[in-house]
Amino acid sequence: MKKSILSIGTAILFAGVANMGTKVNIAYAQNTDVKAAVAKDMPLLMEVYRDLHANPELSFQEVRTAAKLAAEARKLGFDVTEKVGQTGVVAVMKNGDGPVVMLRADMDGLPVIEQTGLPYASKVVAKTPQGVETGVMHACGHDTHMTGWLGTARQMAARKGEWSGTLVMILQPAEEIGSGAKAMLDDGLYTRFPKPDYVLGFHDNAGNLAGSLAYSPGFALANVDSVDIKILGVGGHGAYPHTAKDPIILGSRIVTTLQTLVSRELNPLDSAVVTVGSFRSGAKHNIISDEAELLITVRSYSNENRQQILEGIKRIARGEAIAAGMPDDRMPIVTIREKEFTPATYNDPEFSKEIAGLFVQQFGADRVSIAPPVMGGEDFSRYRMADPDNIKSMIFWVGGVPEDKWQEAEANIKAGKPSGLASLHSPFWAPDAQKVVSAGTEAMTVAALKLLKK
């Protein structure tokens, strides 16, 4: 098995093993100076990483995190603005004429109790906006993203003689709830600060060998919609169902029929997911409830497929209610949570191939692969969508699976067993942070230097 791909994803779960080793070959010279300089910085960066890992903060609560990294950027000579989009940070370095390049890292942790056993494991406890007290963990690797962000800032500040243009480095809040990018844009990211020509970011990967890189030209991540269906029934005694209208039966029919949206209504070559994550109704064995609730996640790529599925959900909910004999005033109420919508992430294909060519030369062909798109979501998509005709963007994956875990996974798979790898969002996810940070810093630096070349 190649050491480039097990499986690909972000801010969501990973599973399985895929041998996706398509190569990218574009000739650039390896920047050995950057490689050596990043290696020299690693002791300092790992100290920062351990602190960030031990002190995670939930979405829109990233006050300590933002202040710590904003102070580091100021020391490097960046013009830093805090509290953009609530807790976001924008660091700008103008260095003559040239394009504007924006580099992004996300800051928020997850409401997960860490079980990695690391000596610097998080012991933080916080309250969610819903008032739930929970442990907090960087279970999605945003601590590696931020550390790589700082490493890149250090390299670019030290190399001002090698590039010309404007570097905008942002720390984004609330990626985990899909709201941070929009919050920063709504707060004037592209009007108060230089608007980018190029946007780059990376995400650690719980299915790739640590230090490997992968990318998807075109669609990389999916549209994400949250849909609620409130099913209105007529309550009654469980022993006399003929006197009631059972919302659980109606809900079950809706759940089953929803699966035909993908299997029978979309083109088989188009990818989509409709998952009912919650079905709640009733409180006692012998009572037929008067209502039920379905909570649904919908994943798609194109806007056309997204609209087809969302309209299909409304149609199916109403149609099944009619078939069940529900009166017009007891039709299901379908709510599409537009505020929680995360648009699909699209990597400009030619731009992505160009940047991937840099990675091949910098890291070697065996460490860079083309990855299939996934059904996870990332609000990184919004930076390009704000002006798709003038902004090119790319997000890429940096593998985080430690070598020993990788070898165990290979052995398990050969034996016909599950890989045994922890996924992102798992309380057991512990990437080889040294390799993720090193590779992420090196990749972002050579890409920024290329785009801002004099």
C-alpha cells in the first residue's frame, strides 16, 4: 500500500482504506532553505502546539487562543487586528507591489472529553451555548493548523527580501459550527483589509500517513444542510391506535422514503447523503404521542442537487402525511436551517495542480497524492464564494497518522479487520503533531513564496 492515502476528510469522520495514488508532476526546484529553517523552528513551534492543545476553546469562545497568536504575529511585524467576526484575527504584512495572498487557520476546539493519554492532554471544561458543561478537546487538529500558521508567519516575516505583495494571515473562529468564515466576511474581512487574489489553507487528516500531502482538484468537500421535520400526529392510548394518528409510524415512513432521494431521484453519478441523525417522540410505553421530530443532515456538491434534495424532503414529508390520512392543518413542518448551511468547498483545478506541483518538488512524489472529494463540510468555501470570479483558493490535507499506527492499520486491513484508526472528532485522535506542523508550515511557506515571487 502506498503511504499517501488511507482515507480523506476534514472536520468530520474518516473510515476505511483507499489506494488513491494519482501522481502530480510539475517541475519546480526544492527549497532546501525553507526545509532547514522550518526544522530549526520546530522546538519553538511544538512548545506553542502543546500549549494550544492543552487549552482548547469552543466556537466563538477562542479568546485566549486569539490573543496568544495575535501577540506572536505582532512580534513578527504584522499589522494585527483582533475581534474580527467576534474572535477572529487578521494579520497583514504589506511588502511592496504584487498580489494579495491570504492564509487561513481555524481555532476552535470541540465539546469532546480527551482520552488520548498525552502528557499535555486537555483538561479544560466549558459550557456550550446551550448551557451543557463539557470537556473540550482539539479533536479535529485545529491546534496543528494554528501552529503551522504561526510557523508560516515566521518564515514569511524572515524572508521579506524574497517576495513582494501583501500577505494576509487570518485566524478563523467557529469552523466547527460552520459560522466563523461568514462572521469574518460579514465583519468586513474583504473591505476593511486587503482583498485576496489567492486563499490557501490546510487540514490535518486522520487517514493519511503523517507528513504526507493530498488534495482534490475541483470539489473537495460538500454542501452541508441541517433540516428539522416536526411531525404532527393525534395522541391517544397505545391500546386503541384506531383513535389516534401515530406520528412515529408516519415518521418511520418518512425516514424510509427519504432514502429514495439519493438512490432513485439523483443521477447515480452524482454524490449525496441524506442521514436522519435523530428521531424523537413519546415518553411512555402505552401512550401514542401527538408529535415527533426528525433531525437530518444533507450532503451534496452542486447547487442543483442541493435544491432538488431539499425540495424532495418537503414533498416526501407532506406526501407521506397525506397517505397517512393527516388533515391539512396537521401537515409536517419542515425547517431548513439556512444559518447553519455550509457551502461546498471547490478547489480551482488548475490553480490546485500548480500548487500541488510545488509540493511534489518540495516533498517528493511519494508524499503527494490526488484525493477523492468527501462528504464532510468546511466553511473555508466561503472565502472563494465571496468573489469566485477573482479569487482562487485551495485547501489541502496533511496526513497525521503516526508511523506505528499506520503499520498497525495496514496489518489489520491485510488480515481483513477494520483499520483501527481513530477518526477526527474522536477523543482518541492524537496526530503526529511534529510531522503535521512541519509539513503544513513548509507547504504553506513554499506556496506563499511562489505566489508572491518578485
